[in-house]
Amino acid sequence: MNFSKKDKLVLATHGSNFHADDLCATAVLKTYFKYFHPKIKLKIIRTLDKAKLAAADIVYDIGGVYDPKKGRFDHHQKGGSGERVNGTKYAAVGLVWKEFGEKICGDAHIAQSIDERLIAVVDAGDNGV
């Protein structure tokens, strides 16, 4: 995803009840853009409207697509969106962290440690573990 030519982005997640994975994914995205693209204005929407989701720049925890290059981070599609080496399946925050975590941390080891101790725990809870 190339954000250098954007001055605003729409981030979208589902419009039903908050879940820890979409809340944490929002925090990860806001952190990334605050430090790496501070001039970009973010609009965060919660919707079930397919047209609004299709028009959003980044969509997470809804939409049935996991494709980071297209800004899509859902884990609800048939077959899921993968799992970690330890078997913990990804949820929205894990998919977003996989894309932006190392950039935020500036270090792969630190990003992996945060994934193991925090992100994977949220993902596991969202997936019923």
C-alpha cells in the first residue's frame, strides 16, 4: 500500500458490537499513521454497508478478504487467514500487526515479542480459544 500521495484515508470495520480484535487493530493503525504518515487525516467508520466498505482504503474484521496489498484484513472467510507457527489463528489485529507491527517497533524481535505476548492473545480470544 502506498500512502505517500494521500491526504486522507478511510479505515472501516464492522458496525456491530466492538470486539477486542477490531478495537486493537484500530489502535495499531492509528499508531502507525500517527508516526509514519502524520499528515494523513484518518476517518474511522463502523459499518455493515458493502458500498462503504468497498470504498474504504483499509478494511479490517469484515469483508471476507485478507489481502494486505489491497488494505484488506479480515479473517472470517472460509479457511480463515492463516495461523502462527504455534497454531494460533489470526484475527483482525494479528493481520494488521503482521503488516505494520515491525514498522511501528523498528525491530523484528520486539514486534514478534509483542505479537506473542499481546496480539496473539487477543486473536486467540476472538477465535474462541
